Amino acid sequence: MSFKGKLKEIRDDISTTFSMGKLQRNRTNRRGRAYIAPELGGGSELFRELIEEQSPWANLPPELLHDVIQRVEGSETSWPGRRDVVACASVCKSWREITKTVVKTPEQCGCITFPISLKQPGPRDAPIQCFIKRERATSTYLLYLGLSPALSGDMNKVLLAAKKIRKATSTDFRISFAGSDFCQTSNTYVGKLRSNFLGTKFTIYDGQTPCPAMRSNCKPQRKVRSIQVSPGVAARNYNVATVSYELNVLRTRGPRRMHCTIHSIPISAIQEGGIAPTPSEFNNPSNEQSSPLSASKLKQPPIDFSSNSLAESSDSLCSKNDPLILKNKAPRWHEQLQCWCLNFKGRVTVASVKNFQLVAAVEPCQNVPVEEQEKVILQFGKIGKDIFTMDYRYPLSAFQAFAICLSSFDTKPACE
């Protein structure tokens, strides 16, 4: 059998089996849409059987295996063909490790491959184009990779799903890898978005620990435990961003005004030579040796209050340690159309108060290049009934962009 035929067989046996975040022993009816799900270990009986079946392929020389996977990765640049790359990583441990070294981050290649890609920054040059489908009956929101449902057809790839949960004093949007499990203690849980009572301020919580360099800016929330799981399993939510909408008490005409403070991304990420935090794997918060409270009580180094050091420290804080702040791009009033307009470059076709474009809000002391200040980092707009486009780029990740866009769906009577 040829290599392509063998690879197709591996993909059919493995890729769909691991797609929903857990192993399914029943191999029937596995042709549905595949969700990007977290990696699973090889401790199950079925996984060991698959390794034994593919042992001739698992014993390939590392140099030859690296060349084979590199060729597969280079030939498959979009979904659903990119399932072959995921199938290569699902064969065995050696295949997975080499695939990880071959597959690049979205910032480098502009492709989404593994679940961790949804937590990594997007490309710098061209945005990753996605669309969001709203299902009113179930209060769920699905993020797809692609231009639009009409152009993608059945080739859509579900990246993330969110469910709206109304509470007495707030509204939660729980974000998950799978559209059928939104439990905060599940391995498919990604994070959540929570609003205040008026729907004017939203907090984005990440289920994974933030980058060590920005951990001091991300405040942890209380642990969430469930009676349905073992006592040792706990989910922690870290405050990684806030989205604020300005009040419109006078009911003046114009679109919503919003500000996003991304605590997990420093302003230095968009400065010349800056790098945004890029996680390489998922961390388990329950395995942390020290709690955030104990870390916050660590003794800080003394500060020299001399004039020179104070000036240097203030300049350093202004340019490097401040979080990234995004603001909506100001639209212009079109006299003939009698409406506010923004250039979405054909990605938005329906006028809506929910449409927005976000750019960086910087200060002169932060030394951000002019071209970076003018770049649209995130744009969101309506193209049909319950269909919206979402295009994001560096330094935002798909998860952060999706959470910001979800804030636009909540009702805001005080802002319109």
C-alpha cells in the first residue's frame, strides 16, 4: 500500500477518534465534523492497540520520518486537508514529537493545526479569516475557520464554541473546544467571558495559566470544583483581559465606543522587535506547586529612588510593562448614505451596531511605529442573519478575539 493510502487509513482510524476530546470505543458514525480538541495521552487500551497496529511506521528512522512529516505539512495548508497533519501526530509518541517540531505557530505560518494554536498569536502580515454562527434557540455561538458559510460549504472547521448563560446579576459566555460540553471542569473548557449587571464591562477569563512574564497582571479567580469529578480536579479562571463600553446617556448618534485591556499581552509586543507571549503547550493549573497568593507575597527587590533610576524605571514601565490596550477605530459619517462607515474591505455587508474594528491605543512614550498603530488587529461585522465575520491578527489569539467579539452580542441599553 502506498504512503498516501496508509496515511488516509491512519487518519480515518485516529483523527476522528480523538476529535471530541475523549476516546470513543464505538467506531461507527465517526464521519461528523471534527472539533479541535486537546491532546490526549496514550494510556487507553484502544490507543495501545493502534500503536501496535502501526508499529512498522512508528519504527521509521528519525531523519526519514522528519522528511515525511515535513512534506505532508507543506502540502496541506488548509482544512480539511490539514487533518493529515493531525493524524501524523496521533500515530505514536515519536511521530507526535517530530510533528511538533515541524508544525509552526500561526504567527509564523498563518495556519491553525493543534488546539494550542487557538491560544497563540495570529500572523503579522495577513489576518486569519473566520466567521461566527449564532444559534438563537440554544444560545450558542460557533467559531468557524473560513471566509463564510456560502464559500466554505461543508468544508467548515469548528474552532471554538460558546454558550450564553444568564444569571441574576451577570451574563456568562462559556467557551469550549466542543459544542456539546461547556462544563468548567471538563478537558474541553477553554475560558469564559463575564459581564457586569449593565452589560457595559466584560472580563475575559482563561482556564490556563498565563505567561510567567505577565502573570502579575493576570489576577486569578476562585477555583471551581464539581461534585461529578474527583476532588483533585479543579478549574481556575485567570483574568487576562477586560472589555469596556462607554455609556451613552445622552443617546447621541454613533456606533458603540469600546476599549479592550489585554493584561496577558504587554505593549512591547507591538513595538519594534517585540514578541507576544506564545504558549507551546497546555498547562494544568492543579499541578502548580505554588499558589498565586503565595507568589504575590514574595519579597520585591528594593527600588532606588534617585532621580536617574526613577526616570529610567518610569520610562521602562511606560514602554514595556503596560498591558496592550485596543480601541475601536473611529468611523466617518457618510452624507449620501446617512450612516457611519468603516472600510471592512468587503468582509462586512450588513450595517449593524455590533460592527467594529480594533486598533492599538498607544501613548507617545511607548514608541510604537505608526504602521502598527494603523493596523486593524481585530474586525467583526455582520454579513447575514446570525452570521458574522471575525478577522484577527497578531498579537491576539483566536480565543482572545472570539471572547472580545462575544461581548458585542450581549444587550447594552446604556450604550446605544
